[in-house]
Amino acid sequence: MAAAPAVRFPVSGLVRLLGLAAAAGILFWAVHYRGGMALSTDEESKLPIFNVHPVLMLIGLVTLNGEALLAYKTVPGTKKLKKLVHLALQFLAMFLCLIGLWAVWKFHDERKIDHLYTLHSWLGLTCIIFFSLQWATGFWTFWYPGGSRSGRASLLPWHVFFEAMFMNSLGMLLVVLGALVILAIVSPGPGKIDTYRGSSE
Ligand code: HEM
């Protein structure tokens, strides 16, 4: 494989800036346009419960996960400290993502909507399962109780590879989600299909 290109600008700073901008953007969207967030509500729409989902998913899996991946480059000090920051941020990311999942599940339950009927939900659940497995394997092998030297050396390339694959799947998930949001906006509701047909005949 060719050597990685040398980047001549502070790319970690740019990643951090974009991660924070995304987090600020989704928080603003949820609070300003969607009525805020809550873990339980009497509101009939149950929207505040749903809103917890995109906010925590994005802050957890995009912003914090991005920081955690960069920790080996951005955190000064010993390798052990870098590893601890990486592990702690991933743990926080996983914790937020599980609350985000619980929130959308609760929203579906309370609104009597079926679970897991979209591509987004299948890809999303697969992502969360792999993310949790990756975290548990990494913790077990690289932190506590810690694998043998040769065990760690053979797992490391896989650990790094799956982190990269995870980010790619997350990217795909967000692209699919974006496309579905646009489709949902432009497509006529079920009741309107006949009206549209009628007007073109
Ligand atoms: C980025 C990581 C994300 C993951 C891993 C994820 C995962 C999931 C999962 C597993 C479900 C299924 C819940 C159920 O069936 O009860 C779901 C539902 C949903 N999510 Fe996400 N989600 C993510 C981000 C987002 C974002 C940013 C939005 C933006 C609005 C969003 C909107 C929705 C909607 C509308 C549903 C309900 C419809 C459906 O099941 O597709 N999600 N998500």
C-alpha cells in the first residue's frame, strides 16, 4: 500500500472543529425547532423523547468517537495516558449512544410504532452491536486484564481496521438517513397518492 499522504495543516484541529459544529448544530435544531429533549413527557407527540436520539447519537458516535480516535495524536504524555483517554471517551460515546437508542425505542413504544422496520434501524443496530463488541474486546485485550504481548500485537491491526470500518458504516448510515429524510419530505403522504395520480390523468 502507498504511504499515507503528509497533511500540512492542523487536520486534528479541523476534525475537532467540525465535530463541535455538528454537535452544536444538532443541539440547536433539537432545542430551537423541535421543542427540546426529555426522557419522559406528557406531550402527545412524544417528540422530546425522540429528539434525544439524534442528539446523543451524533454527539456520542460522531463527536466523541472522533475525539477518541484522535487521542493517540492529540493527547500529550505517556502511551498509557493516551490509551486511558481513548478508552474513557469511547466508553462515554457508547453510554450516550445506548441512551439515544433507548430513547428512540421508548418513543416507538409510546407511539405504538413498530421497531426495526427501516434500513436505517438495521444498519444502526448493527453499528451499535459492533461498536460495543469492539469496545469490550479492546478493553479486555489492551487494558484489563490485558492479553499477552503476542496476543496484543496480533489483535492491534484488526482493532484499528474495525475502527476505520465502523466510521465508514456510520458515514453510510448518515447518508442513508439524509436520503430518507429528503424522500420523506418530498413524497406525498399515503392519502395524497390518488389525488396526485388524478391530477396527471
Ligand atoms: C449516528 C448513529 C445512529 C444510530 C446508530 C441510529 C440507530 C437507530 C436504531 C437502531 C433505530 C431503531 C429503533 C427502533 O426500531 O425502535 C433508529 C431509529 C430512528 N432513527 Fe436513528 N440512529 C442514528 C442516528 C440518527 C440520526 C442523526 C437521526 C436524525 C434524525 C436518526 C433518526 C431516526 C429515526 C427517524 C428513527 C425511527 C425510524 C426508524 O426506525 O428508522 N437517527 N436509529
